Amino acid sequence: MKIILTVGHSILKTGSCTSADGRSFGGVLEYAYNKNIVYQAAAYLQSAGHQADILICPELKFGKSTDEREYKLSRVNSGGYDLVCELHLNASRFHNARGCEVLYKSEKGKQVAQRILDRLTTVFGNRGVQRREDLYMLNRVKPTAVMLETFFCDSSDDCALAEKTDVALLIAEGIHGSHISLTPDRPAEGLFSSGMLYRVQTGAFTVCKNAEALKKELQEKDIDAFITVADLGKLFYRVQVGAFSVRKNAVNMQKVLRKAGYDAVIVRA
Ligand SMILES: [Zn+2]
């Protein structure tokens, strides 16, 4: 199958994240969690013989959350995909709900949704598959589509279960339809057709303005730098160059940056 895994939500220009945030309830930030597992899920799918691309919205670019929609739809609908699977986490009004639900619209989507639910509910509570007509990722896309609400990001109990579970593997197995035996630690080099594997990081700041200044300085030297946001309890604005699908190219860029007097470490995109 040709699959695209999309990460729900984004970080807006203002630095605020459009996703649910369970951190003040002993949980996780929905967007950051899914962004963290999506590469591994794609790697498992690749190892089972599928093509698996990843779609994450650019960070600090969109003015409003609805900008995410057109960005994703155009890519999902032009890629010739058989399946789109969007990763979300649930949250509840009183922060007391738990469990997994998988959303679908079409009959084909329902079958995939049920398979994924069956794997995820070996760990999380079962809230069932649910037919939804009101979600653009289900009703405006060409491929068969499912949306995961894998667990509740504002439940410390669910998050504790997620912590000791290879959630990416369960999702990949649900999509694949059976067990996946190969368990790569990390995605192998060049594994993703979408690239985005290595970046060279020249700084990480808690103040966005400082990151902007370094980015500008690099750009004035014709180095194509950009900022990504990492959620490590508090937000870090990381200035990076890349991405490179081949590590050697990242190493070459690291040398260029170090020669120019910058800190430069290679990180996984
Ligand atoms: Zn969400």
C-alpha cells in the first residue's frame, strides 16, 4: 500500500500549538507526542513492504489553525495514496476520560479503523470505531481515511500506558493487518521517500526572538536556516539547516558551519 501518515495540528506563527495539551494533568502535548512517533510508525510500515510518507505541517508559519487544512489536503490528494492515517490524541472536558477510538467515514475506512483499534486496545481501553461525517481529513480526501484518537493526552494513566508501549508498532500493525516482526531501532538511512532525515542544528533558544536573529544571520550568509519548535516541557526554538536524506551531506554542512564559527550538531529531523 501507498500510505501517508499525517500528524494532526501545528505550531502557529505566534508559537502556540493548535493541539490539545495534557501536560498540566500529568499527560502530554498531543502534537508533540504524535510528531515523535510518526517516523517510527512509518519505518515499521516500510519494513512490512509498504510505502509510507509522512506529512507534518510547517511550524511557525501558519497564522491560524485552518491553514493546516489546505496544506494537508493538497498533498494528501495529489500523492496517489491508498490510505491516509492522521494521528491525534483525545482530550476530555473534565480530564477524566480514557481509552482509544478510531474515526472513519467510508466502509473501507471502517475496516482499517477496526484493525487499528483491535491492536491499540490490547493496551488502551476500547471506545470503539466511530463514523464521522464532519471532519475534512475523512470527507475531503481521495484515499481511504482513518483518524486515530489513540488515547487521552490529559489522562496520566493513559500516558503511563503509552510510555511503556510501542504505540507506533501497534498503529503500523493495525494498518498492515498482521504482526510486523522486524523492529528497527531507528529509521534506516534513506528509508523515507519524503526525505527529511538529518538536520544540522546551530542553536536552541527558549526565546523565539533569539532564534530569529541567528536564523537571519545565517540566511545573510546564504545558509538556508529555519526554525523548528521542540516541546521539552517548555518550548525550545531550534535553528536548523537541512534537511538531508543522506547523512554525509549533513556532515558536510556541519563542517561548513563549524568553519564559519557556529555550533553545529546533527539531529534527526
Ligand atoms: Zn487532535
